[in-house]
Amino acid sequence: MHLLMVSLADAQGVPEALQAARPDWRVSVLQPTAVDLGSFGLSRPDPQRRLSYPLHLLPVLPRRPYPYALWWGLGRLLDALRPDLVYCFGEPSELGVAQVTWAARRRGLPVAVYSFENVDRAWRGWPRGLRGAAERWVLPRSAALLAASHGAADRLRRLGAPAARVAVVYPGAYRHELGRRDGSAVRQACGCGLDSLLLGFLGRPVWDKGLDLLLTALAALPATFRLVVAGDGPELSRWQALAAQLGVGGRVQWLGRTPRSAIATTLSACDALVLPSRTTPHWAEQFGMVLAEAMLCQTPVVGSSSGAIPEVIGDAGLVFREGDPAALTTVLRRLADPALRATLAARGLARAEARYTAEVHAARLAAVLDQAVAAYGTIRPLGGVTSEANMAQPTAVDEIAAGQRFAFGDNWRRFLESVTTTQMDQAVESLSRMLGVESLAGRRFLDLGCGSGLFSLAAARLGAEVVSIDFDPTAVACVQALQARTGLAWPAQQGSALDAAFLSTLGHFDVVYSWGVLHHTGDLWRAFALAAERVATGGLLFVSLYNDQGSASRRWSAVKRFYNRYPALQPLTALAVAAWFESRWAWGRLKHLQNPLPFAHWRAHQAQRGMSMWRDHVDWAGGLPYEVARPEAVLARGRELGFTLVRLNLSPDHGASEYVLLQGLPPTGWFTG
């Protein structure tokens, strides 16, 4: 596989680690000729550095602020390289990441994005609104979303990222640069005696990093506690003045900017590394790589409760309440115990070697990227057989990215977040009533386009041998989540209702159930015929299809195409659709002398469906592909295929009508009609 890694900053050994983990991969890197990374400084490739991978350079504009930087010549480079996967090391809200995603998807290339961001951002105003639009566009179109922490992963899911594509991959520190060193020279320079306890602060001395909290705590500690600060920046003089004001200026050694070659020595000299970061409205500690580096140097770590710090430290260090210098002082006093420091050092080394090395990072990263390519490029039916027809067809991810398909799976995921056992019971009752049976024991049941899997579960509870299929991989993940919740299990696979070769591998079924699915395939009548082929003699075909409302249906089709074609306008489009429906319903209630306000209706809808009325409005606004059928046409097509209508539930207007059709003569005793 050819992997192209795109990063505004230096790749910092990730390509080498990936090549070591996967020698069969070809890794190349795209970086800017120069870009200003703000507090991290100017980034430009080192011409003297020898690399083991191809490095491609393109200009970006503007150079600052970097989240708005766009690549020049990106399309030509992608055409020349034709990688199998594009891996963006940058936030989904960065305009350059959105540009890379757009350019790659136009060429049929899957994209993976790595995110550190763990704080919800509103992105209001100009130009921040552009970042919000970029983020909303990138998330559903990424084949994989890699998060540096569980907090970052949770944020991606809250934003609607497909849960099946989100994976936590911790960053990795490079062991060849770290490990225990002789730090006696550093301790001597800091004036440490035999009874001294040297604390370390390594990083940018900015307000967010809480150096003032550490200095305040130091002032409350015995004189045997000393501090070394390795880092430089415009605020450094401010903290030096604060140290003098607190009376601890003589107990602090300011090393300034420390080269990477000296980090291990500095950390080894310290009796503990302290990271007292504080959360702001726009930032929380996103990982704290210095914690992992200290652990690998067998230096105990202390951190605040900000962001990912407690997750990184685990039981291998001490955590205090962020922003509280008294709490920090109490924690630091405990470090006077040599036995505690030895225990924390041993735990830290074991934790870092198991989770935070470059080797572990590369192995985990490669595994996730492998899965992303497999899920993007093929559809795997039952038994692990890959359908060649599916390999030639666009995937759900492709069609969503191209604005040709609505992300149905994401909405089913939201539905499952609030589905209740009562709704599960209602699904069983509904399925039993429509099929006219009390049990499906010994019967095969195909849920073609399973969505949330709720009716697959209903069939399983009725005793059926169930198979669940959906085109959207997120829907398949929904079924798996429902199985984990209920303890019931059945095959759930990704597959297309239009892939005849794939469907033929499934065999025949006593019930083929496809509710509200076939009209979203893009070829309704072909999907209808293929679904009918899977019905065994005497079996049932249960489908639900949108009613053909003539010109009204054509107008709704145009609305749905507009919604999916212009992602930035989706909230406004959905709002307009919601306003149209709500105003109609309000007028109807008013004509019947009822309260026109919708709140009671919303509550009833939430109780019945498990999703908010707003989410249903979004579903309707975006539900593409979209086809419709007149009931008489459905019945005529059924007769042509050898089916007889046994139950019909007509829905008014643009809704979906339900059809239960019988193939041939029913086996005695299982269908009562």
C-alpha cells in the first residue's frame, strides 16, 4: 500500500516507524515549504536532514494563521502519486485538511484524519465559521478518524462522526531518544544537594500550561524543593518576575529552549516531572507528550486534571485538581517519599512502553488504516467472500462524499443512543402483526437495509435465524452495538441491495424485510426484483416504499439533492424543511381548535420513534437517493414476479406505504394471513 501522509508540521519519525511496522508499505510525506505554526514557531524542512522516505514540498497560503492555510498544486501531486490512502495529520476543522479531503475524494482516494482537539468549539463569527464548515464537511467523508485521546474521540462522536470510523491511537515517543541518562550535571547546575528534590517543567512557559501554579506551589514547599524550567517563549520574563516576587527565584533554574538531544538528560535529572496545565474556553491539555517522555526516562509524573492528562497518567503518577495550587502543593509533598517515587517510576515505564512508544503508535495506526482502506474499497458479504461486483461499485462513503447519498447510518446511530426496551417490545409486536405470525422459530429472516437493527432484533426475539445487511458501514456498526446491548447475536454484514452476485451468496429466506430501504438504493425496481429473488417459495416479502405524489415528489427530490450537494447550507436547508412541516401541522391543529404549538406533538413523537422531531426533519431533508412508487405499480410488479398481496398499509401524502407480499403457496401452519 502507498500511504501519503500530509502534515503542516514535521512528521517527527512517524513515517520511519510506519515503515518499520509495515515493510510492505510505501510511505511518502507532503509538507509545506514553510508555514508559521504560531506559538510552535516557523516550520520548514531541514535541508540537511537525511530521510528514508520521499518528501514532497508544496507552498501554502496564507502561512499564518495555519488553520486557514491552503495547498497550492495539491491536485497535480495527487494525480502524480496516486496513493492508496491519504493520511492527514491535522484537525478536521483546518481548511487545508478539508481541501485535502475534497481533492482526494474527487480522485476516489480514502482519507484518514488525526485529531487532538478535545474541546467543543462553536466556531462563531468570521473567519472562524469557515473552520466549523470545514469540520462538518470532513467528518462524514473520512474513511477513518483517529483521536489522540478518548476525550478527542468523544468529541468527534458528539459532532456526528460515524462511530465505527473513530479510533483512539495514542501518539508515540521515540525510545531511541529517551531512556534513563546521567543527570548529575543538570542537578549540579540547579544547585541540588543530597537532600534536594528537583521538580521539572518542560514545555512552552505560557499561561495555559500553568507554570504560575507550579511556582506558587514551590513557594509553599520546603527549601529542599527546587525547580528546573526547560522552555522559552515571550511570556518567560513574566514567570521569572513572578518567581522573584514569590521569593523562589534562587530555587529555579531557567534552561531556556532545550534541544531534543538534551531532553532525556534533563528529565533523568528530575525527581518528578510536573505538568500543571489549566483548561480554557478553547483548550484543554490534548495529550501531554512530555508525560510519556518522562515515563520512559523513569521519572515520576504529576499532572493536573485538565483534558487528557488523567487518561495519560492512569495509575502511574499523581493527579491534582487543575487550577488549585494548594492541591498541587499537597501532591508534591508526597514525593518526598523515595519509595513512592520508585513505585511511580516503575509504573510509568511499564505504562509508557505498553502504550506511548513510536512502535506501539505505528502498529496501532497501521491496523486502523488497514481497516479504513478495506472498508472503503470493498464490501465484504457473509463468509468473508468479497464480491467483485461490489469492488467496482461506489461505496456508501463515496456517495456521501460526492453529495449523492445521505449519511443514513449516522442518524440510526443517534436513534440507538435513546432507544428503549419499550420500543424494542413495540418492534416485536409490529413485526408480528404485519406478518400475521406469533413466532418465526425455524424461519430465515433477511433484514435488507437493516438501519439500526431494531427489526433484526425483533425477528431474532421471535425466534428467526436472522441475517442483517446494510450498505452503510455505520449502520452495520449500529447492529453490532445493539447486539452487545441485548446479548443476542446474528450475522451483520456490509452489502448492497443492488449487488446480485453478493445477494446470491446469502441463499433464500422465509421473510425478506426491507422497510424504507429500496427507494434509497438509486434503482428501486431493480432492488425490488433482487429482494424478491431472495424469497423462498411460500415466503414473504415485506417492503415499505415512498408514495409517488407527482410534482410534489419531484420538488422533494430537488430539495434532497440540494441538501446533499451543499454541505455548508445543510443546517439552513433542514431548518427550512422543518419550518414548512411545522407550519402545516400547526395550521391543521388550529383548524381543529387544538393548541397550535408543537411541544406535545414533539414529546409524543420522541416517545414513539426514539429520535427528536428535528432529527426526523433532517432525515427527510437529506434522504438521498430518493425514489417513489404508486401502490398500483408496486402490486403490478409483485404479480409479475409471482407474488400476491396479503397485507397493505397505505400512508397518505408523501409517506411510505407498507406491503406484505406472498411468494407461491405458503407452507402449512406458519402463515395465517
